[in-house]
Amino acid sequence: MAKKIMYYAVGGGMGHITRAKAVLYTAEIEKEEVIICTASKYAGELLKDYNYEIIPGELAYDKSELQNWLLDFIKTHEIGGVYLDVFPGGIIGEWMDFPLKELNFFYMARIFKYLFYQSKFKGSFPSFSEIFICEKIPKDQLDWTRKLGKKISFFNLFYEEKSSSESLRKQFEKSDQTNWIIVHSGPEKEVEVLFQEAIDLANMEKTDAKFWLISGTLPDSLKGKVEYIGSQTFNDLLELSDLIISACGFNTMHQLKFIKTRHVSIPFERKYDNQFWRKKNM
């Protein structure tokens, strides 16, 4: 019986699991072979067609207990390979000095504040069988990443295209208005910043635009001001829109590089990601 793969997409938002799905789609890995482990509150919606496991919330700050949970999970599900997303030692160091040496580890790397991350933990990272660089990263980060494994390659991600319902699509196709889409998973305060950017831009361009929102939730402050599409990113709507306004997160920026629609992006500060560097260097 073939061993299963664990894709460790830790994080409470949408980014890590969206990238996990893109990795599986790009690499043509069968869904049945993989269990995605995540702490995201969006797992039920975004991973309904996948095998997934929710990491217990009470383990979020206990490295020892989380490592014990991982050991039990790996043995129970006969895991042979582990994909670590962004964090080569885990979010709280749970993969540092990991006792199961027979596992094959793979690392999915993106722009990452590695010096700050590395300063938080002691011990050894897993020895990665292969490292996949998923976007252009700073040279110092690339040099550091090369030391983590035996083989390194550059890996262009592709996202499975999703089409909206016919009724929603017709609202764009038949609209006499200018349609602008705001795309951001959150938090809500940042969605509000992007909406204000849309208002300011529409006033500056003297455009009577209709605003649409793709996000994890609809902020109360924007009810009645935007048409809420939901959390799914529909490629056909992005292509039909006249303008896309987004943050500079990994998935959004890489999904939108294939869309010809005019795009305005605003970087936000992150603990480990560097959206400002991504915007400047993509």
C-alpha cells in the first residue's frame, strides 16, 4: 500500500491552503494521495473536495504537544512524505529536530523574512529531499534556502480556473456600468483600505464604477456599498471586470499575472511575508 502525503498548510487564513491546492494542481498529484493539514477557518469551504485535517486550536502555542500530535497523525495515516509550506521548521518550531528521520520532506518556499523567523527557534530543520522556489525571492534568502536541502528547483504555480454561475456572469457581460473587483481575503480593516482606494480612484477618474468584493467575509461597514461575490476567485469575472484592486499577497499576485485586466495593488505589512518586496520585484 502506497504511503500518503501530508501537505502542511498551517495558518488561519486562506493563503496557505490556496497555495496547497495550486501545488497539487500544478504537480498533478492526485487528491486521494494527500491529506492537507491546516488550522484555517476556511477549510470547510475551500477544501470540501479534498482530504483534510484540522489541527486542534489548543496546540497552537505548545510545540511539544503539537509535535506529539504530528507523530500520531503520521503513524495513523501512514504518511511517507511531508510538504512544508513557507515555514521550514513549522509555525512554532514543531518540525525542528523532528524524530522521524525516514520521512521525505519537501519545502515550498516563497518570499519570507527568514532572519526574523530563524531567530525564534533552536535546533535543526528537516533535511529536505527537494526544495521548490515558488516565486522570485531576495538573493540572501535564496542562499539561505539552498542550505536546507539536497536539490532545489524553481516552480511556477498554476491555479485551477473557476467559472462563475451563468447568472452572475451575465451581470458583468450585460452591464452598462464600469465593474471594479476588490480581491482580498482579509483582515476586514485591509479590505476597507482597498475599498477606500477604489473610491478615491473612481473620484479621481470621474468614473461611476460598481464595486464587487471577493473576500473571506463581507465587512459590516461595506454592506450596501459593494456586491459581495464570496471567497471564490472566479477567473471569468476577473477577465470581464474593468479594474482589479488587491493587496500583494502571494496567491493574488500570482493568479492575477495571467489576467490582462488592469490591476492596482497595495502592499500590507506582514509578520513573515514581505508584500512590499513582492510588489517591487514581480
